[in-house]
Amino acid sequence: MHNPKIEKAAAEIEKTKAKIAELAARLREQERAKTRLENEQIVAIVREERISDAELSSLMGALRRARPPEAEAPAQNTARTEVARNAGGDED
């Protein structure tokens, strides 16, 4: 049985899924770009302060030991999770 309304609805669903997948990919790239910029900033600070590898390692160890247990796990990015879920992805 041919029903144009159902076909139109199905086409809209596919169009929406494609847009969600496109936006999810764009979001992942934006997150990678942000991480790169943050990493560059950290490297610049370390170089500016002329921190040696040993000093940096010692500092990071001290920070890990001083961190409360609940702060160890990074917060989930719920917006990204929701976009991936809606796009049919299994990303977190």
C-alpha cells in the first residue's frame, strides 16, 4: 500500500538523522580543536615557567595525590552523549 504521508515522514526522519550525524561530527571536531588549544596553552605555560620534565612529573604526582576521590573521574558530556544517542551512535 502506497501512502505519501508515510513516505514523506520517513524521508524527514532520514533527513533529520543525517543532520544529527553531521552535527555530531562537527561537535567532535570542535571538542578536538578545543583540546588542542588547551594543550597548547598548557605547553606554553610549562615552557614559559621553564619547568623541567622531572619538576612537571613531581608536580603532577602531587596534584593527583591531593585530588579528592570524586574529582578523579571527569564529568560526562551529556550534550554529546545525547547527540550521539539520537544519531544512533554508541559514543559516550
